[in-house]
Amino acid sequence: MTAARTRSDRPARQVRTRRIRFDYPVDSLDRHYVAGDLVMSHVVAVLSGTFPEGEDFFVRSVRHYADQITDPTLSKQVAGFVGQEVTHGREHRTLNDRLRQMGYPTRMVDRAVRKGLARNDRMVGPMVRLAMTAALEHYTASLAETLLTDERARALLGTSEVREMLLWHALEESEHKAVAFDVFQAVGGTEKMRIRVMRMVTISFLARVTSFTLMSMACDRSAYNPVRLVRSLAALRNSPFLSRELAQRIKAYNEVGFHPDDNDNTALIDQWTAELFGAEGRLADHLR
């Protein structure tokens, strides 16, 4: 077993809040906007549907302990984390409204997540909620790294505005991937609680995404085409989002002494910051 790393072992990372806006004009997206793939289009819509309420939960969980943070660097990162997550929630609500117009039940997903998190707020204490936030942040950061490093993952999203928005979201998830984790450690969270909560979150997260996806597909007439459905399900076997590498990256969280920065993504962040927001960055014109 390895000892948990301290903040002094790692370089400080800037977590910046970007004022950004995305637009999805009518007819700018195909019905199955993830490379025409039936299942993955619904999975991405479901994940987007969970984000607004999920991001609010993350912000509440971290803010609860903000006044206990004495490290000035971590305090700045918490402020950046909150700014980024609030913006993520807003932008996903805009996307979710567009997806709902296209027939995806994002409003139903949003309401179900809101009710589930409200029940969670009543049933578990703030430290467990913070541990849940750290665990779910590891999931989003792992998915983000797959999108940023695997061309196959990006190719699924074509050249649509959804791809650009998800690349921005992935970059910022990578920037703040350790913030909730560091707050959890700073306020006395234990390794035992962290790992136990991650196992609980894994079961809950996978069950919810699966059930919501099935409900979403049940509302799609294309899902009743057996040829198309089987073809889409078969394609999942080679999806970069179901790869062994991604599973191992997520599983690493359960090791004693784990820290998100054990996987140094500094070069990846620098690369995508320049590509998206450099002098000739693709999203520079989206900034407000």
C-alpha cells in the first residue's frame, strides 16, 4: 500500500472560470447526433440530462466546507471549481432543451435526478456527500480524458456544436479533477469512507445511466428496428467509452493512497487549452 500524497507533492493547477456560450440552431443536429448511432445518442443525451442537477450537487457539497479550507491555493481552486460547475450546468440546460425538442426525455431525467439528490441530501451527511462528489468527479474526469486522448471518441461526435461543448466540458473536468478530492482530504475524509462511497456510487451511477437510457430509447421509434438496434448494440463492444483502459482508470480510485494527480494530465490540459482557447482557438469566439 502507498501513502496518500499531500498537496505539497504536486504542482498547483489553475482552475479558471470561462464565460462561454454555445448555440444549437434548429436543424443543426441530426436526430441521432452521435455519428448516427442509436444507443450512444441516447447515452450522451442521458448523461447531459443528469449534469445540471449533478453539478449543483457538486457545488453544494464542496461549498459546505469552503470556510474550513486554510490552504490559499486550494481556496482559489475551489472558487474556480464552483465557477466552472455553475457554467457547466447552465450550458447543459441549454443543450438539454434542444435535445428535448428532438425527442429525448432530458426533462424527465433532470426531474428524476433532482428528486434523487434531494432524497440523498436528507439521508446522508455532508462528508458522505463530499465523498460522492469526489467519486463522481473521478468518473467525469476519466470520461473526459478518453474524449481528449482518443480520436475514435471525438469522431463519434462529428463536427457538431455538441462536440465542441463536450470538448470544453472535458477540458475543464480535467482542470479541476482533484479539487473535490483535495477538499475531502483537507477536512478529514478517510480512505475507508472514500473507497466505500466510490463502490456505492459505481453501482448507483451505472444503474441510473442504464435505466435512463432504456427509458429514453423506449420513446424512440428507431429503437424498435431490430437490425438497427442490434447493429448499435454490437458497436458498443468497440466503444472507447467501454474500453478496458477506461475501466482500469476508474478502478484505480479504489486503491489506498490514490490521488487524481497520480495520472499527470498537465500536457493534455496545455494541448487542449491552446487548441480551444489559444490565439486561433476553435472556441475563442464562444467566449463572452
